[in-house]
Amino acid sequence: MAQISESPSGAGEGGISEKAGELGHKAQEQMQAAGGQLHGMIQTQVDQRSTQLGHRLTANADDLQSVAVTLRDQGKEGPAKMAEKAKDQVEKVGTWLEQADGDQIVRDVEDFARRNPWAMAAAAAAVGFAASRTLKASSATRQQGAPALQQGAGYVA
């Protein structure tokens, strides 16, 4: 009977599975590296956007303080106190957004959602409602241009 010998290049059964394992390992390393780069890019964007939003909120807090002063000058102490409380809260959120990184923001939002599931459900419903109203408004705008096509203006006989 003839004997099967492994070729000198290592292309036998053991060599092929070894090469496949090495290629699989290299592909996995490349995928992890790409995932790390994507995570880094997202992290950078979240950090930049949250800092920008924090600056805007802090500026709005200053505006609320001006409103409180104006109300107090008009003798409206109750509304002035409400404006100051709102200013404090907006300022607190703005400072947090300026200082927190993306991971911290996600962790804090997750913690809040765990502690206040109904608040998160209400927020999700509000966002959904706002999105539906926006879509409805944009749909109405698109339909305003549609009557000319429905009347046959766009058709050639």
C-alpha cells in the first residue's frame, strides 16, 4: 500500500487547519481594533456634543437669572423664585454635561433609568410624540406640492 506523506510546504491537513486558525485569530484582532477605533470616535463625538450642549445650557441659565431679576423688580416674588430654581437646575445639568465624558453620561442615564423607570417611560413617550408630530408636519408639507401631480400635470399622453 502507498503511504501518504505530508508535503514539505506544510500543506497537509494539520497545516491547513493551523493556517485557518491563524487567519481567524488575525481577523478577530483586526475586528477588535476596528471596534476600538469606532468606540473612540463615538466617544469623542459624545464628549464634544455634550460639552457644547453644556455651554448652551449654562448660557440659558444666565438668561433665567436675568428673568428672575426682572420679575423681582416688577414685584413678582413667586415667579422670580421659580425662575431661580429653574436656573439652578439648568446650570447643574449644564455643568454636568460640560464635565462628564461619554461613558459617565451613559452610566448616569442608565442609573437614572433604573431608579426611575416611569420617568424614562414618560420621557420616551414625549420623544415619540414629538417625533410623530414632526413627521406629520413634514408629511403635510410634502403633500402640499402633490396636487399638481394628482391633477395630471406631470403626465404626458
